[in-house]
Amino acid sequence: MKKIIISAFIVCSLFTSCHKNAVTGKRAFTLLPESEMMAMSFTEYDKFLAEHPPLPDTDERVQMVKRSGSRIQKAVEKFYADKGLSKELQGFNWTFNVVDENTVNAWCMPGGKVVVYTGILPVTQTEEALAVVMGHEIAHAVARHGNQRMSQGILVQTGGAVLSVALSQKPAVTQQLFMQSFGVASTLGTLKYSRSHETEADKMGLIFAAMAGYNPEVAVDFWTRMSQGGGQKPPELLSTHPSDETRIKDLKAFMPEAKKYYKPQ
């Protein structure tokens, strides 16, 4: 494990593959070029939709998701432009789809490829709470948290091979790592984001939702409902997150900052 950590540090130092978070300013190691991650994302996203046909645009739930997604997209683009970081979003091809499955989850692949499962909508209840979820998942993508998780997996599985080599040598393993790294439903389970990733995504997601005109305060009630789980097995999305008490406490602490961006529409 020490060798892996040292190797990661060397790669980060020599090839400057350290991504700077737009909110916290922290730098994190990413081994994989984002352009290659996006190319893989577009391919895997199409494959996923072929196996899980999305609901039509005429469905009111789809219209809500696309409306919310479009507003979050504009907020993200403005946020990054204001910080002079628009190049971070280069190559994004935003797409929002809804899959009719009773899975309490949503995810975003590199390049803005989003899927929301109908199973989470009874928990969000409102478009504002949905925006909090979408802001959170999109934050994971723009902060390259999935890239960080997959980079770690590539180091372990292939010894740090570039993505193209990893795909050619171990295509099945590489594909599984990719899908797991971005929280796509899998029988193999998902690679959990770290607590720092989740905290970053919470903060960024609140800002994006607020900038999009959604009241960020609904996040507290939403995560409270998620923690309750309706008396059933804890939701899949919840299993990758910090404790309920920690999350809600952190959300409340960050709320004054998020509300600075809030402009009701």
C-alpha cells in the first residue's frame, strides 16, 4: 500500500495530474485524463440507456428532471466562469434522463451525463429537493471525484497503466471500475466516495442549487427523509455517504454560505 501511495505522489508531482477543487481549493490526485474519461463516459452512458430505456420527454417527471438539470447546468457554468475555470468544463455534453426503476439513486458521469431513477422521486418530493440531489451528483462529476476513485482502482488493478492500456488488457475490470466509481447500480456494489468527497459535493451542490434559484435549505429535510429510509433497507445512495448526524450538521453549518448565492426564480 505504501508503494501505491508513493507512486501516486510521484505521478501527481511529475505530471501535475492534481485537480483543484473549485470550492475548497484543495488539490487531489487524478491519474486519468479527463478527455479519456469523457470518451468512456459517452460510450458507457449509451450502453446503459440501451439496457435501461429512459422515460419519454412527455412524462412530467422527465420534464421536471430536465428543467432542474438545465438550471443546475447553467449555474455550474456560471460558477466556473466567474472563477475563470470554464476550461474545466471543456467537452461537457450535458444530458439528463430518467429511468423507471425503484432504485433510490441518481448519478452523473464525466461530461454531464446524468440519470435519475424514479425510485428517488418519492423521497425528494419536490423539484427543489431534486435540485439538491442533482447538484450533489453533478458536483461529484465536475470535482472529478469519480476520476479520483477510478485512478486509485487503476493503480491497484493494473499498476498505474494508462486508461487505454487498462482497457485493452483488462476491459471487463476497467469497465466495472468505471461504473462503480460513478455510483451506477451494479451487482458488484459501488466504490464508496470518501467523507471528504461527500462533504465537497454537499457544499458544491448547495451552491449550484442556490444559484439555480432553488432554496438550499430543503437539503436538510431531504437528507432527514433519506436517513429514515421509510423503515426499509437503507437507500443505496445513502450507503455511500457520511453518518446522518454529520451530514445534517455540516449542511446547516454551510447553509449561510450557500444562501449567499440564492436568487429565487
